Amino acid sequence: MTAPTRREYLAYGGTVAGSGLLAGCSAGTESGSTTGPTETEAETQTETETDTSTATETESETTSTTESYAVTMAPMGEVEFDRVPERIFTRLTHHAGMAFALGRGNDVNAMHAPDYYHALWTQFTERLEGVSIDWKGLYSSWDPDKETLYELDSDVHLTDPASVAALDSWDGADLEEIGENVAPWFGNKFSDRHDTPPDEWTDAYRYYDLWEIFERVAQVFREEARYQALAEIHAGLLDTIEADLPPADRRPTAVMGGMSDVQNPYVYNVDTPGFLTAHLRPLGPIDAFGDDVSSGDRVDMEAMLEADPDVIFTLGGMHPQTDMAAVRDGLADDSVGRNLTAVENGRVYAQGARYQGPILNLFQLEMTAKQLYPDRFGEWPTYVDGPYPEIPDDEQLFDRERVAAIIRGEL
């Protein structure tokens, strides 16, 4: 049957809002801003949600016996494809990072704050031989324009439809229209901190960890072998960390901060559920603020001193636009900040991004292990600027050459 649009679409199963929203694709027939977002714009521009319980999910599966295949993930349900997508629309960078890990980073045609994240990701890809990205000038898709989605003509929208539905500019009819006329939606966002999706999506929702989402994205691109190879490296890294963690009563207190204003930083808890802390929770730091603040709250130096973290992680500290020397000097020059234990002991560290894909997750697990427990995992170099520091081979916690080879498709 020929549809009146540029593609034919296959039906999907599962309970979601809108019957045509997530239909599969068949083989038928503005550049982003150059200035980076603030910490809240880049990392916490999320819809207002509260925690919710998980929903039951049909198991993911891909079909290998026929040309078409199906992949299942909440909240979409089952989505069918009859060819591997080529042009990839994304909104948040954990999805773009997954495409990158599968060797498809340069097939991404849209993402939130592309120039900002291009510069940040490049700090890490410097350590992966033969691997690069080019996200500069892509369409900035935080609040995507429907007509632009037609123009981009993507083969998959690697984006959580529930997160788009939470925007004031979109409704269920818009989502269904794009899903039918352009390409299916496939993504999961509210697993970031186990937030509550819009009401109409709650029953269909389930929370995943970062690598569970990545596994399903890999199925969309028929890259199960590449996923498995990276997952084995990730599992080995977690084993290395777990085997050498100190007892809980000997672990430091910590906070992550958006430190563009060192007197009134945004602070983020280090122990919240969800993939935003996928590089922190395995290392077991003690949250300095506990229930006194919520991630994304702005606090003053008096509140910071009351919490008095042993370690301060600077969100986005590895971005070229962040001056880590100025962050440290600003804290040391502040009449209250200079008394913070982390400042006195020189434990103000740079971090990368919370909406991390699997490759950044590997790097950030390594760097955080060294920042928290240098006596167990090796010293973290004092970072001021530039790419991810060069770590001696015998102090690396994962094999960069193997990771680069997997991204390049050399399995």
C-alpha cells in the first residue's frame, strides 16, 4: 500500500498516545548557536516532573529472519523498521552520544546546543585515535520546529516523544504527524533522574539505566555486536572500581556544581537515581547536601560551607569555555569559600556532562574514580584546560585503543 507521504510506515505495538506516533520507516520514497548554554540550559533544561513508579515493558527484540525488524523500548512500545536509519535526529546528547559510540556520530543532523557539545565532546575524542565528530552548526533542537523536522527528513528521531510532548509548542497530534510523515520516534529521557513524564505517557513509561537505553538504540542500527563489545569494557571498568572501593565510612562527601558564578553556584546531588549520575553512583561518594537541596538549586557560600563537601565537581569544567583556574581562584578568594574543605585541600575538579553517552561515561567513570580515590586508582592530574589529560598506560582504567577500534567498526 502506498501512503500519501514520502514513506510507507509499518504498524507498531504497545500502549502509547497516538496511533501513528511511532510507526516504523520503510524504503519508499539552521544552524545552532555558537555560544554555549549555561549549566542549567545545557544540563537541566528539563520539564517539571516528580518521581513515578516504573511500568511494565515488553521485552526488546530484533528480527533477523526478515528484512524488517522490531525494537521495543518504553515509552514507544514496539517500533518496526525495514531498513537501518541513516539520517539521525536527536534532542539530548545522551542519544547523540549513543549514535557516536556506534560509529554514527556524524550522521546526527540535530541536537541541543550543538556547538557547545561539539566542543565538549572533542575534549574526549582527542584520546581516541581515528575517531572524530563534527556537530558544529547542526540544527539546535531543544524546542524543535515541526517544519524543520520535515526539512531535515530524518530516518529516525532518536528522541523521547514524551519529552517533546512536555513542551508547550507540541501536542499529541504534532507528534503523530511527524511519526507518520517523516520518521518514527525512539528514545527515553525521563530515566535521566526518574522524573515523571506527562500524564498521558505515564502508563507506558519505564526507567532504564544508560547502558540499557544504549542496548536498544544499538538494535535500531543493527549494531548489537558493537554494543556488546563496549558493554564488556564497561562491565570490566565497573568490576575494577568495585574491587578497590574503600568502605562506605571512608568515602568523601561530594557535590557537583555549575560554577559559572562561584558565589552562587547551581548544585547537583551525586546520589540521585538515573543516568545523570551514571559516572558517580558506582563510586559511592556521600552526597554533601542530602535532602537539604535538590539538583539544580542555586545556593550561596554559607550553604556550601554548612555542607562543606570534601570534593567539588565542576559541571562542564572540561569545556573550552570554562576557566577552571578562575573557578578555583574565585572560591579561594571568597571570604567564605576559602574555608571549604575541598578548596583547602585542592579538591575542586573538572567534570564533563551529565547527559553523557556511553563513551563519555567510560571516561567520566575513570576520571571520577581518580578524583575521589587517588590512592586507589591513581592521581588525577590538576586540570586547567585542554583535552582529557593523557594518563600513563599502566594507570588507565580502560583500553582507549580498543574503544576507538570499536567505534571505527573494527570488531
